[in-house]
Amino acid sequence: MSFVSKLDAAVQKNHSLLCVGLDPTLEILPAGGEIEDRLAEWGKAIVEQTADLVCCYKPNLAFYEQFGLPGLRGLKRILQTIPAEIPVLLDAKRGDIGSTAEAHAKAVFEQWGADAVTLNSYLGEDGVAPFLKYEGKTVFLLCYTSNPSAAEVQLHGEPPMFEHIAALARNWGSPDQVGLVVGATQPEALARVRQICPQNWILAPGVGAQGGDLGASLRAGLRADGSGLIIPVSRAVMGAPDPRRAARELCDLIQRFAQEAKTNPLRPLSTKEKLAVELFNTGCVKFGSFTLASGKQSPIYIDLRRVVSFPDLFKLVTDIYAGMVKTLTFDRIAGVPYAALPTGAVVAWQLQRPFIYPRKEAKTHGTGQMIEGAFEAGQTAVILEDVITSGGSILTSVDVMRQTGLLVKDVVVLVDREQGGAAQMAEAGLSLHAALTISEIMDTLKEKALIDAETYRSVQAYLNE
């Protein structure tokens, strides 16, 4: 039987999505005797107590390698005690290419007899293909792991790296061949991966010692059929005084949350929704009574100068700008002083394009120039601003740039307040590109219950006026 066939059968028979990790430490092994015998005795006891409560077992190879050859012999004996109908997912995190990857695959599937294995996806399809030659076997690619520093790599780029890996996985093999590892500590990422890969199995580590949210993970990661998610737990079962009781309680809890998840699945936030929520959470969007630069009163104030004080939000914002800007044709990226300058500089660096900016006033010393940076007349500049209301500050900057011979056709803003700015840009021969409108912000905040109905109505009335 294939890994997926075994897995489906175990899920149905045991009514379980629980995977017990077999990751021994000296502290939990029986006292006395040779390490091989202690490992075999410990593993056999865990398997005997939990075999009717799990969908699979996941031994982590490193925990046996640390004991040398006796540890590996102990693992071999433990594997022999696992019922043939329960699949084994070897947590090896292999990652290489060519003959090395072929050797890894041979070791995992022929020597250890595993049904599935975890792989590091960093080397691309070349590192995965040798494992997929084994019929009926499944690989689980590291996608968004549960460790705290995972975001440094796996959230990089737009779309973020983990989404790119999930999208690639669809082309590397069938849903029965390729699964994904997404930490239970990241429910939103889990929901996004499920959206990208609706049929693939997902291994979601991090429940228990790492603080993953079991309920949110099930809401985010289950397939439409209520399956497709493996919840691995190691220490909470292995280290429990009564492993069977601990496994039973976890199994029951997973079942209860899975039933609730069917009626209340977690939908991943779109990029626009995530931006709107983060702008609100960081105080970049405020509600009250405010006087705008035009002198008018407003029940909403958008202060995007605060963005630079929140690194995660700043990264999201610059990635969004970069995504919009790179679709345009231009020679220079320009920022409207002062709010758009830090953002424009980072976007220019991300895209490896020159950055310039017009001054609000001419210098009274040095060159006396009105535009800082290197440029030539006849070149095209795309101009960035944080928020547009009527567009006056943008038009002032565009006039300065056009007077020096620069061509300006496109304006990119983060938020359009929908108060005439787009029309003003069109009249000046400019195309406006906005990441978000104030109406979209309000709709998202209302849907997520971050504002009350009265606040929503007051802003809508203001916009209608």
C-alpha cells in the first residue's frame, strides 16, 4: 500500500489525525542496559499504547543518530514493532541533488522502509525528483516551519518564499506524492498554503511545546473533506506519565476541533486585507475628528509616516509598492517629500533602480538644484506617495520634475482616500495606481469586527459627501 492509502485507512479506522513523534532522549528511556535495548523497549511501549489512536508515526532520525550505531539499530527494532497498516513518516529533512539525493532516497525507502520523508526544498525540484521515483512514497517539503526565525527566509519576497514553494510543489508531483510542512504556529500561512494546494497533505508541527494553536490550525489547514492535515506531537505524548491517556486526549481534542472547523474554516487574509488590518493595528489608521491639510474635518486619519517604525509592516508596504512599480516602464523612481522618501528609497533598492526626489524648496547653497539624485532630461520617472486626497502635493512634485525635463506618467500610492485625487491625476495626464482605497480599508475593518457599525457609517457618509 502507498503512504496515502495507509494514511487514509488509518485516519478512518482510528478516527485520528494525530501523528506521534518518536524522538527519544536519554531522560525518557528505561534505566539500565545497552542503549539499543533501551530504545527498543521504549519505542515498543509507545507504539503498543498508541497504535489504535494515531494516523502515522514520525521518528526523527537525528534522535537516533546521536547514539551512533546502537541508536540506529534501536530505530530499526522500533520500526519493526509498528503495525504494517500504520504508515511511517521519517523526519530526516534531507536536501541534496544528483547521486547524493539518490543515495538519500535509497536509504530512506529501501534501508529504513519508510513510507514518507521530510525534505528541504531549498535545492528545488532536482532535490525532490529522486525520491518521487519510488512508487507509492510521499515527500513532505519544508514550506513554513514553526521556528521563530523562519520568517527571515520564508517570508522573504512578494509573494513570500513559502507561497512560492507551495506553488512549485503542485508541479513537482501529484498530491499523493508531495506534501508540505507548515507550522501550527502560523495559522494564516497554513490557510494560504491550503488555498494554493487544496488537495495535498500538510504536516503541521508545533502543537504543544512550541505553542501552536490546534483549533486555528485545523480551521486553516483541513481540506474540504475534513482531512488532509497531520498533527504531529512528540513530547506531550512521549514525556507523559501515561502516554496512552495523553494520546487519547489529544486525539479527542483534534476530533472536536475538526468538527468545529467544518462550519468555521479560517480563510487566509488577502494582501489588501492584511495591509488594512496592520495599518489599523499600528495606529496608522485612526478614527475621531481630525483637521486635514486642506482645512477640512475628517472622521478618519491616515498617518503613514508611522509605517517606518514597524519593521514587519514596513516590509509588507515596500513589497507591495515594489510589486506595483515593477510592472511599469520607467528609468527612475521618485518619492514625494517627505513621507514617501524612506519607502521610495527601499523600493528602489529592492528593484535595483536609481532613486531621486524633488525638493520642497530650492537649496540656497551648493548647486541650488530642485531634484536630488542623478538623472537626465528625457528620462521617465515613476513617482511614489503615501496617501492621495486631492493630489496637490503630488502635482507640485510632478511640476518640478517636468520642469527639469523628466517625464512622469505614473503615480503609485499606498492609500487612495477617494476624494478627487484620481480625477486630478487623470487631468494632469497621470495614471494613478493605488494599493488600497479607503473604502477597502473600511470594509475589511468592519468584516474583521475591528470597528463598530457607527464608525463605519460615519466614514461612509463622509466619503459620500
